Amino acid sequence: MKKPSHKKRAQTGGGSASGDGALAANSYGIVDYRLEKPDYRVVEVARNGEVSYEVRGDLSAPVPPIRQSKYLTPKQHIEIYRWMLLNRRMEAALENLYKQGKVVGGVYFGLGQEACSCASAYALRKEDWLAPMIRNQGSLLVKGFSARDIMMQYMAKAGSPTQGRDASSHFGDIVERNVAAPISMLGDLIGVMAGVALGARYQGRNIACMTYIGDGGQSTGIFHESLNFAAVQKLGLVLIVENNLWGYSTPAERQFAIKDLAQRAIAYGIPGVIVDGTDACQVYDASHEASERARRGEGPTLIEAKMMRMKGHAIHDAAQYVPRPLLEYWQKRDPIARFEDYLVKAKKWLAPAENHALIDDVEKQLETDRNFAEASPMPAPEAAAGGVYCDGTCHEIKPKYGVKAPKAKAAAAKPKESKEAVHLK
Ligand SMILES: Cc1ncc(C[n+]2csc(CCOP(=O)(O)OP(=O)(O)O)c2C)c(N)n1
Ligand SMILES: [Mg+2]
């Protein structure tokens, strides 16, 4: 079979040129949605025996505009904007709850990454699956968890998704919302999502299975094994590589030697796409195209979202090692402020009064959820021993989508063995 060129493959995932400028594939065949390509490097400098980081390069470029979406309606833009606001303000509320001593454990933030979490999950349908990582609290909101669920989880309340057994965002819902819980071992969720896609295919369905991995986590062996497996099997994996420039205190420059993490896609023969992770429209368009490709059964897509982790690794980390000019550069590229300006000033899809009403509404919802979460009880001590082993009563294990119903005429006859069943023997 004739192999398609990189360029052709990349275009399948990257879509056609339209709107405000053509999408071009670079020399590697990676489609780049960005309207700005920052040109700087973080370098290590040793002073008085202490290592610190500095930025070299031009940080004076003007803030890029939001790229016009090829797919989103004005109403959908406003919905995504609302999710992003809820994401950010919920995390601000969590920070306060932590400072009041009401959170058990730490708090992880997705500050500066709200567009990436919310606009990507927004591209999923109800039957699609999501496997968030700890910073993707916005994705959880979009996929149907409430701020109340997340706050109660952080406070380890009896009514939280894990009934107080985990005190951060390691929870999911495999029955209603199709959300696989984050796995602490970085990279493992990729294989899990590939498996979910394979399971769905055995049940006659092609669905999109979205998960995330960081610039740090993408170095793990399981990342490569899982992505290769998904590529070979043409599974509907939508892998978002969140390049937020830091893995704990390790800068991206000390983590990998290639220029763009999207280039990893070339090694697996799948489309690779780069987006500005602070631009909700770019994130949505790339996620939508990748999800559609997944639903057509054409295989995985790797999307690199470039952005910056705007807080420390978690609440305990003041991130003193991050060079201030770099932080200031990305502060100007705030995903919510820019999206707000785009909707209110540039497009005028949201009148200033409507915007204020929307913000008030988000705050009111958060207040109700926070009050409920604070007032709800802690679990009974004896409950701690429950839920450790699956004893057959906790949840039913059955095919999610059912097996394709056999045709009425053939029903009485011995069912023909599927190719997969023969293979498994
Ligand atoms: C396989 C594995 N190695 C190390 C860790 C410890 N660890 C947890 S988070 C983290 C940093 C992750 O950085 P990155 O993947 O860039 O994600 P980010 O925190 O920036 O979102 C590390 C090293 C882990 N959980 N799993
Ligand atoms: Mg990172």
C-alpha cells in the first residue's frame, strides 16, 4: 500500500484552510494553528553555587488575537467562556478554602490552562470518554461534574465522588458521564483510553477518547507504548499534550530536545497538531477535528497545546524558580481576559451588561456550591474500610454499548465468530 506523505496525513487531522489565514503544515507535516510563535529559551545559570533559570529571547511581541473558529457558533463561544470562568473562580474558592484549613491535602491549579481544559472537553459528545489529569478540573465541569462535587472532594466530604476516600481530583464516573479517574502514574491513562476505544469498537462503536499528558509526563515509556498501540490499531484516542513549560521545577528545555512535542506524532504515523493553549477557539477546532477523526475510526491525533503553568505545581509550591519575565509574558496572554475581550469588544456577541450578569451568575452558583460543600458532613470513620475491593456489589461490569444485536434471521443459528474472537483464541 502506498504510504501517504506526512503533509497529507497531517491535513486529515488539521482541517482545511479557511477564515483568517491558511493553516500550514511545517516541514515536518505538523499543522500549526498558532497566530504567534514565541521565540525564547529558558536557560540554566549558576550563581554563587546556586542554580536558577533565566529567559533568553524576545518577550516583547504583541499579544496575538484569538483565532476565528471554523466551527463554533456565538452561543457555543459564550458557553465555553462560562466554563472557563467557572473553572478559574472555583479554583480561587478552593485556594481560600485551603487557607481556611478546610481542604484535606493539597490543591492543584489549572490557572492559565482553562482554555485547554474547557474547550477540549467541549468537543466531546455524551458517549465519548474523558480521562482528565489533576489540572483538568475545567474538563470535569464540562463533562458533567459540578463545582460542588469538586469542592466536596477536596474537603473529603462523605457526599463527594469518592465519599471522602481521596482528597484531590482522582475520581471519575464510568456509568453516566464516561469519565476515567486520573491515574497518578503519569502516562498510564493513555493506555486506558486506548483500551476504552478498543472496547467500544468491539461493541460496534467508534468513539472519541480524550486524555491529557504534560511536557514532563510525555517522557514516560508508557506514553510511547500506548500511543504506538493506539496508532497501529487506529483507535480513537485524542491525546492532548499540555506543554505548560514546567514539570514540577524542571523547564521544558531540560525535559526534551525536540522543538515541538507535536513532532512525536511523526514517529507513530499519526497527525500532529500545534495549538496556542490559551486560545479556546484553536483548542476547540483541533479537538473537534481530532474527535471527528476518532469517530470515523481513522485513529488517534496528538495535539500539543502550548501555554504556561501560571502557578506552582500545587498549592505548596511558590514556583520561585520561574523567571518573572516569563510569567509576565504569559500573564498578558491570559486565556480568559483575551476571550472576554474577543466576545465583548471584537465580536460584540456578549453585551457588557450580559457579561456582568454571567459573571454574577457564576459567582452565585459557586457560593451556593461552596456553602453546601462546607455544611455537608465528613464520612463516618468506619466507612474508611469500604470500597477497597470490588466485591461484586459496588458496580456491575458489563459491555457499555452492548454487543451489536444479531439479525433476526440469524439469531437462532450459531453466531459467527468475530475476527477478534478468533484472534484471541
Ligand atoms: C511515572 C511518574 N513519574 C513521576 C511522577 C511524579 N510527578 C507527579 S506530577 C510530576 C510533574 C509532571 O509534570 P508535567 O507532566 O509537565 O505536568 P504538569 O504538572 O506541568 O501539568 C511528576 C514528576 C508521577 N506521578 N508518575
Ligand atoms: Mg508541565
